[in-house]
Amino acid sequence: MRLATLTRRTFLAGTAGYAGSAIAASRTTAVAKGPNDQIVVGCIGVGSQGMYRLYELLKQGDVRIAALCDVDKRHLERATGAVEKMKGYKPLALGDFRRLVEIKEIDAVVVATPDHWHAIPTLAAFEAGKDVFVEKPLSYSVAEGRAMADASLNYQRVTQMGNHIHNDYPNFRRVVEIVKSGQLGRITHVHAWKTSSIRRPRREQPESAVCPPELDYDFWLGPAPKRSYDPLRCHGSFRQFWDYSGGTFIDFWCHISDVAFWAMDFEAPKFISSVGGRFFADDRTECPDNQEAILEFPGVLYQFSLRPYPLTGFEHMGQIGCVFHGTEMTLVTNYQKHEVWAKGKRVDDFTPPPQSNPDSPGHMREFLDAVKSRNLDTTCNVRYGHTLSKFGLLANIAYRTGRRLAWDDAKERIIGDKAANRYLRRRYRAPWTVKVQRRPAAAQGSRTA
């Protein structure tokens, strides 16, 4: 991967005011190696989700936060203060992720940036010999996800995609056991849903609002097209613009599709289609607030619905869930609980199969343990993350093109549709770029419970 040249002038312009005297004052403490079992971590992106991950890390006794990086000084100040309050030291505070991945003492990096910034810092960290925990969806595009998956093996790096429901609750493990046991019968239809707000929250700032001085908006845009500052385009609502993500649909795709792909051993659909629209939103955002996607796997359909309300009959399961329709029984699950139904009634005396999926130590803890053991096959490594994420990305391509896509998974190409294939990769704004590396023999990797 080729990164933009970083001169001393560029670095000083990008980080002035972010670190100040804190860099010199803390260099010998925050970056210093501790006991042999200590993991030194750097965090790239410390906004809302980044703070969530930072607090997870601060609870781990064998983790030291060496450096924080964000293009918004307000985020950096809040995150630095949290580390100092909980741990008694100040990490380095940086405005350019390239300086963070250069720190040799750092063992692992957490990438909690907006989606369009997942690939470039992750690949830079791999190249610098760091292990990486990166948020979901794995990538902005299919090509980026492929580059990340392949590079993780080429550089032999431990990875985890932040799809934490997979490990932070035991529920999905029990659902997988039931589905695989055959007790539901033959499953021909799996239907997931996520409710969308019929009143999309809007900020009061006009489109011509002035960019806050604390935010380096040009760096925030990064590889995305150059745009004038718009408060709707960054931070909390960035996902509603195609330049940076794929709406609420892609935001929650990995969280609930995970249980379907895991339980059904889904590999690749032959066809992907999607329809929808903006039926409630009337602001400057772009992505749909209602969307239906259908993935046609051999012998079974997987349907994902972004809709105002839960599926009829399962309103009690809440805002997100997944239904497995079997010839004998139906199972419905959300993040934390599941139910089995037969002939329109809940089966309260259902006997589940014996536990076969081992309990998890937790999503972040699994990653940290793997950093120590050098286990490349964490349960949500980036190879699995790519397999899971890319079909949500393809559903969005089907929506944007208005066509049913025929998919060649071996080549990762849409069959006979040059226009649709253009969506598989993005045109990067200079000086950013991602180089696709030689694909390793075991590029698909594995994901175990």
C-alpha cells in the first residue's frame, strides 16, 4: 500500500494543537513497555464508537494506551482525559494516524473511524507490524475488504472486526446450535430486520454552517470526494451519505446477518437484489430509510428488511432480529434472547441440543488474547468480516443500480454488468490510495465459534 508522503511540515500542520507538550511529557511513560504480558495499544478514531472501545480497553489490566488519534480536537481531549482519569497517565495525542502506526512499541491498533476510513489505517498498521481491531462494516467497498483480508494473512496479523454481538452475548451461540441440530427441519427462508426511524433526527445547522475550528474536515474526508463542510456529513450522521457509507442498512447488516451466516454456513449467493426508498426522510441525506434485500443462496433465501416496524407477529422482539423458518418449527432471535415457535404458538418446553459452541471470553478480550497467542483465526477476523460485509455492500449496489446482480464469488465480480462493477471499488482522492496485494493461498481464512 502506498501512503501519502508525510513531510515534517505536513505533520506539524496536521497535529499542531493536538498533542502540544503532552507528546514530550508522556513519551517515556505512555509508550514505554510494561510487563512482558502487557499489550500496548493505539486508538485511531475516538468519537462515540471509539470512546466505547477505549473504555473497554481501559478495563483490561494488561493493556496500556500508548497513543490516541483523531481529526477532531474535542474527541482527543475527551479521550485523553478519560485515560488520565482512569489510569493516571496521558497517552500521546495525534491528529495523523500515520504517526501512530510508526510507533514501534505499539502492538495493536483499534480503528474506530467512519467507514470510508477503515481500510487505509488498517493496511498501514498491518504494514507496520501491528495487529488490528477494526469496526464493522469491515470496509467501504468490496475491493477494500478483499485487500484487508489478504493483507492480514500476507503480514500474519491478528485481527478482529468489531461485530461484538457475536461474542459479548451467549445467545447467538445457542441459536447456531439449534439451527444446526436440524430440530427446526429444513430451512428455506431466513428473514432479518432492523427498524428505521420514521422521523430521522436532523441537526438545526444550515448547510452553510461553518466548520468547527477543532475539526480538520479535509482530513476527515480523506479518500472521499472533496465536499464543502456540511454538519450532516460528519460524525453522527455520516452513514447516511454514499460517499462515506451505506446508511442504516449497512450499519446494522453485520450485527444481525452474523447469526444467519454463522448458523446457515452461508458462503456466497448466486443473485442479490434490493429495492427501497426514502419514504420519510426529507433532509439533505441520501441513503434509503426503507430497504429490502434478498440474497439467493442454493435452496434458501436470506432477506434483510430495513423497515419502520418489527416483523408482524414478532413486535415483542424489538428493533432488530432474525427469523429462521423451518419445515418443522420457526426460531426468532434478537441480540439477547430467542424463541421457538410451531403452528403459531411459542414452544415453551422446547429442549435445545447440548451445548457445542464454547463460551466466549468477550469480543475485545478474545482479540487481546489472540494478540498474545498469535491466533490468526479469531471468531470475527477480517476474512470472515469481509465475507459478511461484502454481501451487504452488494445489496446496496443492487439498490443503487436497480438491478438483480449475478455474483461470481471466486472472482468477486458481478457477472455481465460493467456499470455495477464500478461500485466494487472507489476512486480515491489524492494522495490516498489502496494497493491490492497478491492474494494468499488461504485468503478466505476461517471463523470458528
